[in-house]
Amino acid sequence: MSQVFDRKVFEEIEKGRKKWEKELEKIFASAPERLERFSTVSDREIERIYTPADVADLDFERDIGFPGQFPFTRGVQPSMYRGRLWTMRMFAGLGTAKDTNKRFHLLVKEGQTGLSTAFDMPTLMGYDSDSPRSRGECGKCGVAIDTLKDMEDLFDGLPIDRITTSMTINPPASVLWAMYIAMAEKRGIPRKVLGGTIQNDMLKEFIAQKTFMCPPEPSVRIITDTVEFGTKEVPKWNTISISGYHIREAGSTAVQELAFTLADGIAYAEAAVERGLDVDDFAPRFSFFFNSHLDFFEEIAKFRAARRMWAKIMKDRFKAKNPRSWWLRFHTQTAGCSLTAQQPYNNVVRTALEALAAVLGGAQSLHTNSLDEVLALPTEEAATIALRTQQIIAEESGVANTIDPLGGSYFVEALTNQMEEEAWEIINKIDEMGGMLSAIEKNYPQQEIADAAYHYQKRIDEKQRTVVGVNKYVTDEETPVEILEIDEELERLQIEKTNRVKSERDNKKVQECLERLTEACVEDRNVMEPLIDAVKNYATLQETCDVYRKVFGEYRDPGIY
Amino acid sequence: MAQGRRIRIMVAKPGLDGHDRGARIIARAYRDAGFEVVYTGLHQTPEEIVEAAIQEDVDMIGLSSLAGAHKYLFIRTVELLREKGAEDIVVCGGGIIPEEDIPMLKEAGVKEIFTPGTPLGVIVEWVEQNVKPR
């Protein structure tokens, strides 16, 4: 044990504190404090000052330690940014595969070190561009992918054997991953060398992001298939990115984001263990994805608490022995919901602060939002400024010179402890409900988030929380911002392309493949190999997802508000 | 204020977009303001929304879209209402809607568009002034 503070010092501190507070009372008697209550974005009350007394029990080895060592409060890798900076991974996707391919080439040329794909709504929901449900949505908030042909165009000329690719895809994650593997193999790149991430986190979809297809149980079954397949066949791939980002964007507090995300992680790990997999085989391939919101210290404390909690969950609850299983590696995105349509150039500053919090919190990769994302998909110029923001933090500000620079701050350590404690309470509650799946059935996380979101909005409306340019410092002037327009012609062209693929493929072969996929679904066999065969023969996204829908049924939004 | 029945509002999420934070907050604000609220839940087609609105006999439909498909989805909803002779149901919309698209949506029959940052009170007041029980 290595107690950070000697108990004897507390008496002295307490004396000093009393003296200081007396002084304060005099000052506030004539001019009161600026606010009645000082609180974070999550409406957590913050004290005037923090002293060693707020972290009286802090034990260096147990609670802080060294980076790369349990409980990883200071970072997962021993070297952190002294070795390698975080991956600057800008999320991009627009229009057709060819359009997005062009944007990818631009980002790689500008120094980006990993790719990240945004899909359009039909792709995210497992519909082809020609489905009646897809009308008006093709290529709008990401790239449209119907068949392997689109996947080939998307990564054309990009060094996917050297660069890692993240795909933000959930219900049809297995299908898009199968397409990626098929595309690579057709280029002669073996699946063993492929590195990247599929988001593949359905629980947070039911909780927050609401992109769903099949009910929760079969959804987790398909995810477990991908975990099993990845462990054996694509060992460098992160098979799930357990995501708090969308939970936060839906309006949760920082602690809810932390707790619900880790509870989702527990549910996936339990499912994989039940499948008969060894925790040390799959857990090192789990990755996480958090939001970085505006409340600087609360976010940093959240990241530090998340690492420490996951390490304990893996070590104590799942009895993982491989230190890699204890690592909580995470991607971060700055908070889209913190951006404002009013005075949009202010968003550059918000994003910079949020990105700085992510870096001080030890993120492994980062996406910085563009100033215009509250209005439309980012223009090239806006996306470049967002990338430059990261480069300035990394190479000009000096914050990456030392590891976990805020470790030992009374405030940050106290906040880290407090958030951890509160998150455990929520996780215990979910355990008592019988785990995350039953908590979702009871609408527990959904209702908690809805309440928090409403509370947050009320505080803004009542001006208890300032949003610059929205409820304070408002100007009437409109700031003209260039907006990226998606060509309406695109839908027709994409449908034509898919029809062409369908007319050129061997339809009998496709049918056979889809039957094999159906059998795998029904007979509880791993779906990945049949899927890879199906997409290699140019079965469409929707054709494969229709198999899922037919075998497992469809999930409908319960419409809680 | 009109006597008798309260204003009935349908908050609807057309299309595949899953961003429902705004829609759900608005639904709650309407309820707190004393309106009757029907929330469709996610992933509705314009056809489904219009049919439900007529069946539920609502006075207004509030459409929410944050994924760029508002031009087709909002305009299609208004068209369908007209086809069914229910054009007296007021349609308004909110979400990520570029300024340039607003005139076109209004011309098509969407009565008002609320963009990000609009206080809930402003929206509620607008409803009180512009929507009457049918």
C-alpha cells in the first residue's frame, strides 16, 4: 500500500480550510458568489475547492499507479503518447462509394492515420437503395452500400493492409464486415492481416441510437458469432466497439454514459463466455467508444474511471488473466450535441476543448466534429479544420509531452472516484434487474436517458446553463456557412448501379448462398462464412438482412418519451 | 382560447433516422403544456404517419428529421394529407434543416420549421397561436 497523503496533514488542512472559508464569507457578504450553484454539464455540483481531504484514502498503487499497469487509471499502454500519438480518425461518408473514396484519399493525404466510414440510413438499417423505405435517404448522412461492388469502390486504391478501418455499423455489421473481408481477399489481402473495428454494438441501439432490426436476443447472438469468428479468423480486428457516444448524445449524464456502456460490455462478455469462448481470447479485441462533451474535467475523470472500472470488471468478475483483456482501449468523438447552429464558427472552439479533454483522458483514437455538422455533412474545408485541431493539440500545445498530466490533481482524482462510485451503483442496479437485456426490456436505461435529456433542455431554456449564441450573447446576424449538398440524382444512379450488379451476377448461386445463411441462422451455426460466400457472389445487403428479419423477427420502437 | 377539447398533437419520426432526442423532448414539452400527445416512435413512413394522424384525429403533426431526408419525407407527408382531404391538420417540422430548404418546405405546405436551439417555450407558444382543435 502506498497512501498518498499522510493522515496527520489533514488536521492542518482542515484548519487552513476553515480560515480560508471565513475570509470567503466576508467577501461573499458584500458581493455574493457568481452563481447559486456551480455544476457540470451533467448537473453535478462542484465544490469551491478540492484539497487532499477530498481524496484522503487515495492509494497510489491501488488507485493511480503507472500507465500500462493495473488498474490503468493513467492509460492502457505503458508509453501512451510518448510512444505514439492517438490515431486521428475522422468519420467520413457521403453520397456514393466513389464520392467517399475521394474524401478518404484527401484525408489520408492530409495526414489522417485511420479511416472511419459513415453509412447512410438505408445501409445502417439493412435496406438497399431501391427499397421503398429508403426513399429520400440514399447517400444523405453517409455512404450507400448495397453490394460488394460498392465496398470495392469505397476502398479502391487505399492501403487497407497498412491502414485500419473503422465502420460505424450495427444491425448489419456482420454483413458489412463480410463485404470488407471479401473485398480484401479479392485484392489478395488475407483476413489475418486486416485491422479495424466494426461498431457492432446493438445494446446501445436499443438504449439510445435506435438503429435496430431484430429483437435484442438474436441481435446479441449475431454479435457473438462475429466475436467468435474474429477471435479465430481475423485476430487483429476489434469485433465490437462498445459505445457510450450515442447514449450521451441521446441526453444521458456522464455517469450514465459510463455505467450503461460498461454494463453493455459485461453483457457481451457474458454472451461470449456462454458460447464457450475463453475470456482472454476475445476480451483483448473489445474496444470502446466514448463521447467527449464540454465539461472538461468531468470528461477527463470519466475516461480515467472507465479504464479503472473495466480493468476491475475483467480481472475480478470475468477472471481474465491476460493484461490485454483488462485494457479499456477507446475511441472518442467530440459531442455533436454540443454544437450550435447559431454562430457556427464557435463550434471550432467547442470541439477543440472537447478534443483536449479526450487527449488528457488518454484516448486511443479521436474524431473531431466539423463546425458545420449541426447543419449538414461537413464540407472538405470544415473537415480539414477539425483534423488540424487535433494536429495542433498533438504537436503545438505540449499536452502530449507527459502521460496523464492531471493525475494527482485533488479535483480530478476526487471526481474520478466519485464517478466510479456512482457508476457502480447503476451497474449493480442493472445486475439486480438480471443484466442489461432485461433492463432494456424494462425500459430502464431508455427512461433514465429521456429524463436526463429533458432536465438538460429545461436548464438551457431556463438559462441555468449557458449556451453561447443560443441563450446568451445572441446576435441577430446570420453567419453564412457553406453547406454540402447531396445531389438528388444520386439515388437514381445508385439504384441503377445495384440493378446492374444484380443482372450480372449468378442468381442461382445467390439463392443457394442465402439458403445456407438461413440454415446457419436457424440451426445456430456461425453466420460469418455463409455471409462471406453470399456477398462474394454479390448478394445485396438487404437480401442478407431479410434473412435475419425472416428468421429472427423485427424489433419495433416502444416510443418512450 | 378555444373551449372544449385540448389540442391533439402527433409527434412523428419519418424515415429511417434514429435521432429521437429532440422528438421525445418536444413530446414531453407538449404534454407538460397541456396538449394531448401521440408519439409514433421511430421509423415511420409518411403513409403510416398520415394514416395514424387521421385515425387519431390530431390537430397537428410535428415531424422531426436529423438525417437529411426532410425534403422528401416532409413534403410527401403534406401531399398525402391533401390527398386524404386532411389538409387542415397543421404540419410543422424540426431538426437539422438547412436554412435554404425552409422556403421550399413552407411553400409545399409545412407551416413552420424549428431549427436547433429553438427554446421549447417558443415552440409551445407557436402551437397555442397557430393550432386550434379541429
